[in-house]
Amino acid sequence: MNFSFSRLLTPETTGLDHLGTLADLISESVDHLGQLMGADQTSAEQIETRLGTLETTASTTHMALMTSLRSAFITPLPREDLYTLSSWMSLVVGHVATTGFVIRSTQQVKLTGDAMDLLEVLGQQARLTQRACSQLQEFNDLEETWLEMTRLSRRCERLVTAWVLQDVEESMPRAYRGRREIAHSLEKTLNAWRQMIVHLGGVLVRES
């Protein structure tokens, strides 16, 4: 077998591939969450099961990234950054899946108004996350994507607050408690997403 020194010094991109997979899982999980909010009980059960499968796949992908980092000689980004981004992205998928469970458990599967606006923005954020993962070696393009993700993150937080405040005025106590639990789960999702965005900004500052 011929030894190739240039091959040895070529960055191993498997970690970036895993991040791309996680971004796709985030997008799919958000899409299923939107379907869940308009589903009947039978369909809701099937969608919740699919969300659980996506959460498992995200955890498996995160572990695969860790394994690939341990065997890679050179990585396109520092190992710590790839690991941290993967950790937060995997958590986003997990929190979305948990939100689906809460919706089913509280039987709040038909939500309108600010909740649906929030889902639309989450879908946009998911697509931006996919774009960001494809730009992790093109920092000029990534900066613009990161700025847009930061803006949408703030908008999501405002939409969650507006939805809860609206329910205080309009909902019966039992319905309000159920929707408040959904809001708590969504807040955890947004927090994990925000931490991923913050770390992505740190990568931009350090590497560009």
C-alpha cells in the first residue's frame, strides 16, 4: 500500500457530513411538528412515533460524529466546535420530539394563531441551519446566514411569549395549562437552538 502524505494532511470531512445530517433531522422534525398540530388523534400517534425515531437517529448521528473525530487526523474545524455544534443540534431534535409528546399528552393538536406563526418561523430557521452547515468552510457566506438565524431566534422567542399571553386572555384554565406546557417545551427547543447559533458565531469570529 502506497503511503500518501498529502492524504494524511487532508481534512476529514465526516464530521461536517454528520452536522449536515443533523440539520436535515431538525428540518424533518419541525415539519412533523407542524403536521402534528393539525392532525387527528390517529395521525398524531403516528407522527409522534416518527418524531421519536428522528430523536433516536439524532443521538446515533451525534455518537457517530464523536467516533469520527477520535479517528480523524485533521478536521476542517476544531474537534471541540464540531462536537459542541453536534450536541446542540441533537438536543434541538430531542426537544422538538418532546414537544410532540406534550401536544399529544395534553390533546392540544389543533393550534392556531401565534403557534402556527411560530412553526412557520421554525421552518425557516431549520432551512437556515441546513444552509449554515453547508457553509462551514465558506465563512463570508456563513456570516450572512448566521445574522439571519440570530434575527429569527429573537422573533421565535417573541412569538412564544405572544402566544402564551394571548392564551391567558382566551383559554379556559385546563386548556391554558396544557398550552403552557407546550410553550415550556418550545422554549427549551429555542434555547438549545440559540446556544447552537451562539457557538456558530464563536466559530465565525475565531476561524474567519
